[in-house]
Amino acid sequence: MTFPEAAAVGTLAFYSDFDDFQTWKKALQTQLPALQVIHASQTERPEEIDYAMVWKPPQGIFERMTNLRLIINLGAGVDSLVGRDDLPRNIPITRITDPQMSRMMAGYVLFAVLRHARDIPVFEQAQRSGRWAYRHPRSPEEMTVAVLGLGHLGAKAAHEIQRQGFRTLGWSRSLAQIDGVECSAGMETLDSVIGQADIVVLMLPLTPQTMHLFDRARLEKLRPGAAFVNVARGALVDQAALTELLQSGHIGAATLDVFEREPLPAGDALWSMPNVLITPHLASVAIPSSSAKQIAANILRVAAGELPDNIVEPSRGY
């Protein structure tokens, strides 16, 4: 591939309420010194912007970027972009697939699975009440973990789980192949998969088809006492139903990194439940120093008239 001269790379506008602009600017300009990086809120000439790198941008942000050539989503999930009515037509949208993000997510998921498999929540509760509560460890081979969603992040997580000796089931929209993982596909198999699992890990993209996919009826198909881990999107789950099933004990415990409303409101019942671990949507985040290289490569491809890698298909939602 022949790339353009550095001076012809252009201007990138950045927007995120969750990421540090100066850190990203430095990382990008380390890769592309000639790239002009500005904050979208300080743009005086939006018609001169070539690339937009965003995370959950406000409505209308793209309307005056009349010469935009690429939209870079600051993360793996793109549900906050697809379906908007202010997206310019025929402009490629890419997402970040940094190996560091995959490792970070796999590490979080493995932590959650091991925490539930070794009954750590039981010991945490016992410690708070000053009780010595021995519970004999279970062998990983005796337990089944289901990973729902086998994209870039899900496949890595499933691979790491099976390496620990757990029987690992994988489910996705189209059939995947992962060594050591029993993979299934299609809605007709989903209930069977979750009904076999001691621990269910939700890693699906949020699309119109997956919104509230885990309603009360589907959550009730989990084994009594099973653990539930959600590192995908809160809107995949009927949170009120999940809360009630956790309170009743039908779902034994949960590790939740995402919620229908974020931040999770202070008075929400999930905060005070001893069988629930809450983290603030940080299972996997884009790391500037490692992600900037792939972003720079895509900018150079677009500047040279080529298609970028990791293009999102808006019709599918991922």
C-alpha cells in the first residue's frame, strides 16, 4: 500500500466525556506527527475536519463536518453510533480492536468466573459477619461456563476460561470455532446453552435484536443458583427482573459492569445486595498508547483512498 505524504494526512476532531483529550492527542501525534488533533467542542472550521474520533458524542456533532472521511469509535461497542439520524452517509465507521483491550476484557471475565467458581462472595459475606465458613472447592471440570457473544473480545475470554479446565460453552449469532469450546449458534439453541451453565457470561453487542434479550422469561431459564456476569451492555437485560431474581435466589450471584442507566443511581437495590459485585463500566477500555497505532494506520489508509480495517456494519449494529 502506498500512503500519502505526512503533510497530507489532515485534521482529526476528538470527542469523549470519558477519555483524556491530551493523552489521546499525544498518542496519535506520536504515530502521525503531522496529524492535526483538535477537540470537537473547540472546532472553528468543522468543514475542514477529515476524521472524527468519538465516544458517545452528542446529537448533531457531525452535521457541519461536510468533508468528513472517517468516524473512529473509541471502543469496541458501537451502539451509541449506529441508528443515529445525524450520521453522514457513506462514511466508514471503525471500532478499536486493540489486543490490549482483549486481554483486559479476558482478565476481567476470568476474574469474575473464578470468583464465582471458588465461592468468593460467600467468604466475603462470612468475613463481614466474623464467621469461619469453610466451603470445599469445586473442580473446574465439574462446572460449566457459557460465554454468549464470540466476537473479538468474547472469543478471547472463552479461550481463557477453557484453559482453566472449565467446560466452556460458546454461543453466537453465527457459528464460531474455538479450540476447547463447545460452540452453538442461532436463537433456537440459546435457551439450551444457558440452561446448562453454572456461570453465564454476557458479551453480546447491543442491537435492536438483542435489546432486552434477557427478559424475565429468559433469565428464569438459568439454572437455579447460577451466577450471571454482564460485561456487554446493560440494555441487553431487563434489570428489574434480574434484581428480583437475585433477591429470590433463583440467580445466585452476579458480577455487573454495565447497567440500563449509567451511572447506576445511588438508591438502586443492586448496590446493597451482598451477592452482587458492581464495577463502573471498566471491564475493557481503549488504551491510547496501544490503540493509536491501529487508528493511525486506518487514517493513512483513508488518506490514501483505501478502505480502513475494522469497519462497522450499521445494518447489523456491530
